[in-house]
Amino acid sequence: MDDKLEKLEKIKSLGINPYPSKINLKGKHILISIARESMDKEVLITGRVWSLRVHGGVIFADLKDSSGIIQILFQKKTLNEKFEILSLIDTGDFLAVNGSVIKTQAGEITVSVEDFQILTKSIKQLPSTWYGLKDTEERYRQRYVDLLLNDELRDIFIKKSIFWNSMRNFLIEKGFLEVETPVLENTAGGADAKPFITHHDALDIDLYLRISMGELWQKRLMVAGFDKTFEIGRQFRNEGLSREHLQDYTQMEFYWAYVNYEDSMKLVEEMYKFVAKETFGKLKFEIGGESVNLERNWEKIDYTETINEKIKIDISKATIKEIETKLKDLKTDYDKNLSKSRLIDLLWKHVRKEIVGPVFLVGHPVEVSPLAKRIESKPENVERYQVIIAGSEMGNGYSELNDPIDQAERFKEQQKLRDSGDLEAQMNDWDFVRALEYGMPPVSGFGVSERLFSFLVDKPIKETVLFPLLRPEI
């Protein structure tokens, strides 16, 4: 760094601003990818110096921008005394150059530089593009460097943008209205999760960061007369880290009036296939060593039957003690005094690891689904479905509960769980019950998080986040 700082001071001593706010060269700035197609034309390009090769009165360099890389040629006979300034340039610096696009004797497309301008003088040496950053934590902490050196990583985030935009476009084309609902809530609702708590100074109240993508707000919009809404945004859950879990992540949820979960399932299958094709150009994926074909027929499997088939326990009849015994047999850790619904959920999470999918899981017990409508012929179960792919949940939908009396009772049961220490149980949102009392039409809702994207690229979810949350550096 000392050598770079010395060069910086020399540049300043020459009366050159090493950090100008605008380009002072003639011509209209274009991307390098366009310049490569502009043979025998004069161009103005910008970018980071990627390499330097000095040969006396001739210097070759590579210049890189977001669109690509191109060779540039500096000649002393062309630049005269300005050529000497190049001794103060290093890899990592940003330049603007203008000149003619030529092809060298070696056949390399090159910009023969007629003038140049220093745009930014870097004072820290970039790691070698060959070795890059190898330590995982260092890669996450200096993500800007990792992205600069790793084209495969950059491509992941280009695809991630396409992923969410294709989902957005699909829903808009189907007549859904994109909405924005509160991130700060008096009551955290719409999911079983422990929320983050913050404080609002002006109102002098504690608030929660949302744990769902506005589920209870979007259902209020159904009460208000909207028929189709969706939201894509960030949500927050104060829970553990894993290959599949983050505390701060993107989710999409839609709500669709006058349909049930069967209609919703058809739309979701169509949407997943559309998004996969738009993002990756294919429907067949390798995920965690498993071959997953989204093009196949998405079968339905029953929650209770699948658990019974895989691990020989009928959760519709089993006692808490019997479920705990089974969890011990499966060597699955669990906290003491968990409710029956939490214990059942642990059984299911053990079973689902063996399911490649894609399948729709249906027939959930009412205990594990406090916001879903009961099945009329089997009131102990609800009209809910989950998308299962490569042993994990990749989306969750319901026929939404719109009976205010039933909803109020379920909230009370959830509150009892919270009072007994279950911090993931849902809060009693009396205002949402009041909204239901005005009448909500039949509605099906569905949510999917960025976990789906991380599975399709077959990477840990932390790897598919631009700037993962880390402990502060000491």
C-alpha cells in the first residue's frame, strides 16, 4: 500500500485529480462489449485496469467493466509526455480512455489509446485473479472483492435478479397487483417464527420486524375488495443459521380471492416451471446430489400417511409421549415441554429429507396450521400444501381461514403456547379477527422464499446473498 500511496501523492503533485467526478475526454461513453463490435471506430470506454504489460515505449493493459474486458494499447509516440504518467498507474485503478478500435498482428481486438484520464486511484492491491480469496469468512467480509474476481459468483446474482423479476412478471401477467405492506408491526403475524424487536422513538413503542410477507395485511386487502395481490420483499426471523436458513431474506407471497388451495397449486406449479425456464433455461437440476425434474407431474402426498409410511407412527392417534419416544429413536434433538404441534413438525422434518420431489404435501393437521381453513370432510386437517423439492420445503400455501370465530379460537390456543414459553407461536392479532368479522371472501395464499433459488443453483443460501450478515470484526 505504501507504494500506491506514494504514487497517489505524485499524481496530486502533478495537478491531477485522482478522484474526479466526471469524464473530461471527448466522445460518448460506451460499454466495452459494444466497443469490441466497433472495429475501426473511435470509442470512449471506462473500466478497471485488470493487467499491465510494459514493453519500453509501449504498454499493453486489459480494461474491464461490467460487460467484459478489452485490451488497450498505450504508445509513447502517440501520448508524448503524458505517457510518463502511466508509471503511476497500477492494476485496480479506474481509467477512461478514448482511441480507435484496431486488431493487433496477433489478432487481438484492441483500443489504440489517443488520450486517457485517471478516474480512481486504488490504494489497496487486489488479490491475484488466479488465487482470489480462499478463506470463506474473508470472502463474505470482502464480498466486493470476491464478486470482482469470481465471474461465476457474479452470474449467480444476475440470475437471482432474473428469478425474482420473472416471478413478478408472471404474477402481473396473471392479473395480480403488486403491493407494499408494513415492515414494522405492532403484532408479528403470518408465520410461526421468533421476531426481531426494535423501538420507535417518536411513538415510544416497541415494534416487531415482520416475519411474513404481509400475510395478515394482504388478507385485510382481500376484506377491502382486492382480488389478487402479491408482495416481494425482505422479512426477518430471529432463528438459527443453517445451509437453508437466514434471518434476513427475500420472500414472495400472493393472495387470490374466490379460489381454494387446489387452484393455487395449479398456479404455483405453472409459476415454478416458468421461473426456472426464464432464469436457467431448463427444468432439470442437480440439487444436493439428487436429480430433480420440475417438468414431471407434481404428485400429492399426504402428511399423516407419509410420516406413518416412512417411520411407522400415526400422528393422528399418537400421544406426546409416543412422539417423543419416536424422536429419540430417530436421534432427533428436541427441547423439553414442546407442544404436540412442534413435536409433529420435527417428525415431518426428519421424514421430508428423503423426498426428492417435486411433490405437493397436503393433509396437514390443524395443530400445525393456525391460519388454514379446515377440510369440511376431515375437520382435524386443513386445506394446506407445501412444495417439497430435494428434501426441503420450497413454498407453502393454504385455503385461508376466513371464519372469524374459528380464527379467534386458534389465536387463543397460539397465545397459550406463547405464554408457556413457545416464542415462535403466533401472536393474538385481534384487529385481524375484527377485519374477518367484516367478511373475507374465500382466499388462497402462497409464499416462497429465496431458498428455492439457492436450491436451484445448488449452493448454500448464504452463498446466494450479496452481503451475508456476520459478526463484527474484532
